[in-house]
Amino acid sequence: MQKHIAVLAGDGIGPEITDGAVHVLKAVADKFRHTFTFESLPIGGCAIDACGEPLPAHTVERCLASDSVLLGAVGGPKWDALPGDKRPEKGLLGIRKAMGLYSNIRPARLWRALADASPLKRELIEDGIEIVVVRELTGGIYFGKRGSFADEEMGETAWDTEQYSVKEIERITRIACELARKRSGRVISVDKANVLETSRLWRRTVHTFAQMHYPDVTVTDMLVDNAAMQIVKDPAQFDVLLTSNMFGDILSDEAAQVTGSIGMLASSSLGDTPCGLYEPIHGSAPDIAGRDAANPIATILAAAMMLRDSFGMTKEYAAVEHAVEEVLGEGWRTADISSAGTHTIGCREMARRIAEHI
Ligand code: NAD
């Protein structure tokens, strides 16, 4: 297969970790006889420096023309003083919008070799953790109407609103059910239906849609406060977790944390076409940038998700996952996941070893 991949390295450790992922993708191409071409494009702080804006029109144009997009991370102290709409993060929101990406998928997996990194007790993680949070990405309270005003009695007052339409809920339910079909066949849908009107619509719509189109998928509901508790109490009960934008934002960080390291977790954002945006969940880590100390595994796993979810390359995905497992099993670690008895290596060396195992 021939695929053209846009690479948005971004800022901080972005260039180091995306280089690592591209190195592994080249090894996959060699092994499985594919042709991958890569095109580097600016986004975030480096785009502000080069072009005066966080998301140049050329970057958007080329991403839309590519088969998929791999992103490092954006942001850093250099650009922190800029006004909100000029900041590097604006580039990220802009590219998601331009590509019509409404779902964010974040697998939180506990790697056997890294079980010690989990803050949870051993007996809670014996059965492993394999949670995939499917988060609605472009609706809900983060995009609703908001404002602030001076109230005579209360003083300064602010408000935000949450709005969801049946259409928005149905399309994210479809993503969760499709994923569940390839996994356990179970979806847990999170809401706050005992309080919120949007959650009641969410619950009704999820069930009606799933029953009509995915009768083979079992959908159950969980209130968000209970879900937050259950993730630390009994993480093994979860497989696909379907959430609104804000609930997913919070629960996916919690799910990530119980697996131990931020440097290991990938995410994908998808819309109605196979062209998606794949990235690590962490930021640009300015504190370790340029020192060859970053963990490239989250970005390498994001690249693997691209192979599976955008290109339909399941064997290739499995090969990358297996290579990561092997390298960790041999005791190789970047500094963020190292522990007694393991060997600490740099970002480049980690990517090289994983590529070697493909
Ligand atoms: P961060 O995720 O960049 O870093 C948090 C901590 O985790 C740091 O100590 C960092 O060194 C460590 N870390 C992160 N990724 C690592 C990796 N791959 N290997 C080893 N250690 C790693 O979060 P932050 O410090 O809050 O933010 C730094 C910058 O990143 C900010 O400008 C923020 O706005 C931006 N940010 C960007 C994204 C994104 O591009 N998607 C996401 C979050 C934060």
C-alpha cells in the first residue's frame, strides 16, 4: 500500500518523538512492503515563529490532502504570554476542526513489564487494564455559549452551557460500538442523567441508536461520579467507555494515570473519513526537550493506531505493539519509566530498538 503521512512535529520534544515514530513506520514499510511518504509541516509555536500564526493555511491544506496526520505536541514557555487566540494550542483546536474530527479515542493500557509504575495495588491490576475512552470532541460544554457579568448581589458571575444534539450523540455512539465489536462487545456509556438534561438525551439516544444499529453490542450506563470511583476501584471491568467531551477529558486522564506513565499513552481523533490525527496524550515537555530523554513510545503507539484505524493494517499494528512489548520485556527503558534493574536509554535508542524488533 502507498500512504502519504503529514508529520506535524510541533514544539519541545515534538521533533524527537515524531522522528522516533517515523523511524518505526519506515521499518514497518520495509517489512510489510508498503510505501510511506512523509511531509513535515509547521504547527504551534514553531509555526508562530516561522509564519506568524499557529496553524498556517498551507499546513491545513496539506493535512487534508494526506492519508493521515501524525502530531508531536505543541506549546512551551516561549509562547505562554501570547493572547489566547494566538497561542500554539489554537493550532491544535484548529486542525481538529478543519479535519472534522469529532471523536477522540484514548486507549489506557497497563503493560505487563510496567506493572510497578501503576499507583494501584497489585491485586487491583492483576487482570490487566485495557480501557479505551471514546470521547466526543467537538460538542458539549467546551463549545457551548458562555459569558460573564457583574451581578448586583453576587458580584462577578460567569456561566457556561452544555448542548448536545441527537446527531452528535449518534455519531460518537457509532464510533464506540464499532470499536466494541472489534473488542469485548461491551460499551459503558457515562453520563449524569440524574441531574442533566443533556445527559438524559445522551442516555436515550445512545440506547436507541445502539439497539437499532448494533444489537450485538451490550450497552450499559454509569453515572460519571461512579465511573471516576470505579476506574480506581476495579479498572478491569472497563473496556470501551463512551463519554461526552468534558467527562471524557477528565476520565481519560484518570484512566491514563492508573496505567503509570504519560509517556506510554497514545490517542487518535477521527471524523467521517479514514484520515485521522494521531498523537501522544502528553504535551511538549519543555523541561526535557532537546536532551534525547523523552519517551517516544506514546507517539510510536499513536503511529501504530494510524496503521490500524486509518489504513486497516491490523498485522502491522500488532507488529509494532509486539515490538514495544519485547523491548520493554528486555528491560530497556527511557528515564520516565525506568526502575531498579532496568537499563535507561535515550529517545533515539528506544525508537531504534523498537524498529529493530519489527
Ligand atoms: P507535559 O505533558 O508536556 O509534561 C508533563 C510532565 O511529563 C513533564 O515533567 C514532562 O517532562 C513529562 N513528560 C511528558 N511527556 C513525556 C515523554 N514523552 N517522555 C518523558 N517525559 C514526559 O505537560 P505540561 O508540562 O503541563 O505542558 C508543557 C507544554 O505542553 C505546555 O505548553 C502545554 O500547553 C503543552 N501541552 C500540549 C499538548 C498537546 O500538544 N496535545 C497537551 C498537553 C500540554
